Amino acid sequence: MELDQNKIPQATAKRLPLYYRFINNLHSQGKQRVSSKELSEAVKVDSATIRRDFSYFGALGKKGYGYNVNYLVTFFRKTLDQDETTKVALIGVGNLGTAFLHYNFTKNNNTKIEMAFDANAEKIGDDIGGVPVYHIDEVEERLNEDVSVAILTVPAQAAQAIADRMIEAGVIGILNFTPARINVPGHVRVHHIDLAVELQALVYFLKHYPMDEEEVEEEPEE
């Protein structure tokens, strides 16, 4: 079916890769079907939300049966463009950047860091995890139309200037791991991931929202 992606809530869109990862694991194990309750327990999203998310894409499951794993894998692979490889650039080869290069999304075959950039002369020319490291002054020269996404792991004070250069070179998606909130043109999407903020939020929730006080409502099975 043809989907109007603009009608799918952003919160739903952000959960799709989470669903796909679990369903793909089930497929690898040879499982044929999964219930919304099983899916809920695995991805920690309540059953009602899962059914609502899936409803945006039509009838993906059957009442009393659940969801066909093979069908869901095929559907989400197409929806998430899993047959296309997304080439990524990494800017900032410090501790976090180096960890990304070693990891390089090994469990996600359609995403790959192709090149990295840094200003430290001692790192230029290195090959980390199979990824070449270039000087940041080469970013405009090295980036091409095949690389439209970048991971930003530079010092906060350098984030905006580096982002501006990446956008000028054609990057339209930035995963920002710096504390800086960078400004970008309307055609560029930025996802901010501040690990310190996430940790502070976790500690707050642990103190004020103990898990054993949360009420979990049982939803009727789809």
C-alpha cells in the first residue's frame, strides 16, 4: 500500500526501528508469529501503543492470531529502506567517536560510517575500525552526495561551525552528541543526544517514579 509518511506521527516513526530490530531477531530464530503482548514486553512499549502505531499502516495483524513475523519483516524492511545502505560521516575522533568507529553499527547492515574527520594531527591518516580518518579541513572535499548523514562528536564550542560546514557540503541529517543546540536550515534534521541529560533524567525517574509503583494495564490481545 502507498503510505503518506507525513500523516505518521513522529513518535510512531521513531519506534519503527525498535519494532523492526525485535521482529528481525524473531525471524532469525525461525519464529512464525508474535502477539502484541510479546512485542510489548520485548520493546517496553504498551500493547495499545503498538496497535495504534501499526494501525497507521493498515491491517498488519489478525485478531486472535497476532502478527505474521515474515510479513512484518518484509513490511518494515521496505518501510525503513533496509535494502539501501546509508553512508555516514563521523566528525570528532575522541573517545566517543573512536568507540563509534569500532562499533560501526555492526548489527545494522544498512548503516555504515564511511569516513571520519578530526583536527588532531596525530589521528590524521589513521584507520580505525576500517574507517579512514581525515583532517577536518578536508570535509568539504571528501563529503559527497552519497554521504548525507553525519554524527557529531566534537567539543560543544565547535559544534555550530562544524555543522554549518557539513550542511554546506550536502549533509541533511545530523546526530548531535554534543551539549550544544545547533541551528540548522529547515531542510536539515537534527537529533540531539545529550548523554549527561539522559543520565540526569534516569536518576530523577528512579527517585520519583519507582518502577514498582507504576500500574500496567492489561490490554485485550489483538
